[in-house]
Amino acid sequence: MRWIVGPGFFSNHAVQVAMLVGGVVAVVSAVVGVFTVLRGQSFAGHALTDVSTAGGSGALLLGMSPLFGFVAGGVAGAGAMEGIGVQRLRGRDLATGVVLGASTGFAALFLYLDSSTRATTGATQQILFGSIFTIDSATIPVVVGIGCLTLAVSAVVSRPLLLSSTSPELAVARGVPLRLVGALFMLTLALSVGLSSVVVGSILSTALLIGPAATALRLTRALATAVAAACAIGVAVTWIGILLAYDSVSWSRGHQGLPVSFFIVAVTFAAYLASGLPVLHARSRGRTAGGPATAVAGR
């Protein structure tokens, strides 16, 4: 398997850390992503990527870990969107747009200050597109802890969250506290976006959040099966992306390889396209089977 797995891949410490962190983040993003797709709040997830950009670049400017900024910025942005917005979809979108605009401005300012005042280069690259091979092993407990917290909150609110996502009127009739459930969901969304920013960067974290979940929901509508499938797809695309990025060093003959974030997003997109092939095939068979009957009925 030398032509698939480069020499020293499994023994490389940076790869081992990347695989562990990437796997944890992929599972968390997949679980939260399924509910994000069901609730139709992909726009909110995208807005939180810009909030995380501002938080991560601000933390780097202060000499702190970008992970802290990603998570803290995401939580602050989620709280602002939930506080400004109302239960109606239009109000939610307006609140998301306001927070998105403000965070983009702060992100531009902080990234400019990072690149102009810091002695080291690559700050913008690290924040926007991630640097999973440079993650310190001391970060693993923090990532695992935040991931467990996110999954625990998701498990607690899963039933009322699913009901409020599919039938808000029925949820109200059954006494579900929509505001509290929505706030807890926004918390999990912020935490998952903050974690995924470490793997693929803040600007691309939506891909890891939405891609595997949307692919899984194309294949099945059962919630438990969709969550399991999304987790498997998320971990697979993340690990394949890490492998391809590692191998790309040999493709470039010893020079710097291609970024991990590119491969993860590319494989995620390919998986989503592939998940639509069975649907297209079924539709084409349906047209073929219905064609003669339709023609006869027309006559």
C-alpha cells in the first residue's frame, strides 16, 4: 500500500495528533450538523464561521491560542444572534445578517493587525484555513472536553430539538420551551464551528458541519441512522484529507504539500455529489418506466 500511504504516515506524531483531533471534531460536527440541516440554519452556521474568524484572529493578536478565540467568539456570536433574533424565520435571518456583518469587520481588522504586527508569518493562513499538522498534543484534552460537552448538550435537547425543528406548533402545544431549546442548540452550533475551525480553518468550517450531515440525510431520513452515517462520513473525509495532504508532500518532490483543508472540503463535496447518484438513477428509471404509460394515456 505504499502508493496509497506514504512512508512514515502512521508513525508520524503530527499525523497521529491530527487524526485524533480531526476524528473528534468530525463526530461533533456531524451530530450538530444533522440538526442544523433539519432546522434550516445553515446560514447561521456560516455566520458563526466569520464570528470564529474574528475570535481566533483576536486571540492570536493577544498571544493566546486561536482555539480559545474560535470557541469564545462563536459562543458570543451565537448568544448575540439568539438575543437579537426572534422565533420567526425572518427575524432569525435578520439577526444572523447583523452579526455576520459586524464580525466580518472585526475579522478584517484583527487579521490585518495580526499580519502587520506579528513577527511570524502565516497568521492569516492559520486562522482562515487551519493548520492541523501543527496542533500541539496538549490541545487534545481541550478538544475532547469541548467535544464531550457539545455532544452531551446535543443528547439532552435532541428530542425537543427534533420536534421543534419539524413541527414548531406541536412543540408549543406539548410545552417545549422553544427559546431555551434554540439557545442550547446555538451553543452546540457555536462550539462545533469553533472546533472545526481548528481542522479546516474558520472560513471552511461550514463544509465539515453541513457536508457530511447533508450527505447522510440524502441517504436516510431516520434520525439515528442519519447521525451515525454523518459521523462515519465526517471521520472518513477528514482522515482521507489528512492522508492526501501528507502524500502531497511526495507529489511536490519534498516541497510543502497542499493544505489539509482543501482535501477535506474536496472529498466532502465529492461524497455529497456521489450520494445524489442513487436518487438520479431512481428518477431516471421512473421516467423510463412512466414514459410509455404516459404516451399511451396521452393517446
